[in-house]
Amino acid sequence: MTQSYLSMIGRRQGRDIMQLGKTESGQLMRWSCSQIKPQSFSWRGQLSTDNGVVRHTNVEFSARGAVVQGKPWLASAAAASFP
């Protein structure tokens, strides 16, 4: 098992949540949560090797949730990874 530690700064950007940081190899990394609704959201991970000029999506998730016995619960998630 390999462990890594990433430090990111998150903030609201309009209706979305944006987290910015760097990978262990120094690539700029951006995680964004968008289309946020009470029961669902979309999450995208992007990397940049040219200081943010071009960002490449490396993963996307669509998540749907539910409330079970008064507690939030992730009901399903679909993911797509990109090279």
C-alpha cells in the first residue's frame, strides 16, 4: 500500500466547490464539485502539467444519495477514468 498526503485549498466558486493543490510530482490539481443538489452532485478531477494553461480531466464521478434512518448515505456512484 502506498500512502500520500495532498494539501488542497477549497472554496466556493458560484454554485460549485473548487479545490486546488499540487500532486506529489508537482502537477497542478483541481477537484470540482458541480451540479450540487440535495441528493446528488458531479465531481471532476483535473491535472495540468503547464501551470494551469491546459487542464486534463483524469476522473469524473456522478453521485446520488439518499437519507436512511435520518442519516445521509451514498446510494450510487458512477465513475469514468481518462488516461
